[in-house]
Amino acid sequence: MTPSRNSPQIAVGLAGAMGCYMAVLAIVSILVGLWLDGLLGNERRIATLICAVAGAPLNLASAIWLTRKLIARVIPQTPLTKTDPTTVEPEAGTESQ
């Protein structure tokens, strides 16, 4: 049985995917910082701190971007219908003659 687009299973799957995505990005930023500290010979782990702090807003921005992309797949956007600005719709309660 395939879950429908409004299924809670889809929401749980998206939340799980985003959690894993954010965790992987955080770990990668820390590993890059540790690698840079080892390369530069820093004992105080300055590059690790810089990569972790710089990685937080990048992680958030990329998570928002990916979430919007995944939600667009689940809930397709319907195009807005254009109305002619020269036509005026009758008010409710009045009858046209």
C-alpha cells in the first residue's frame, strides 16, 4: 500500500530525513575543522571552533532550502488564476439585473 500525499508517514519521513541531513552537516563541519587544526598544527582547536560556528547558519540555510524542495514534491503548487482587474464581481446579497 502506497501512502497518500497527506499521510503522516510522509511527514515523519521528511522530519527524519532533515534530522539526518542536519546531523551529517554538523559532523562534517567539525571534522573539517579538526582536519584544518591538524594541518595547521593548532593545539587550541581554533579552526574547529570557527568551522562549527560558521557551519551552524549554513546548516540552517541549507536545511530550509532542502525542506522547501522536499515539501514542494509532496504538496505540488497550484498556479494562481489571474483575474481581470477591469471586471468587478457583484457584492454578496445584491442581484445583477
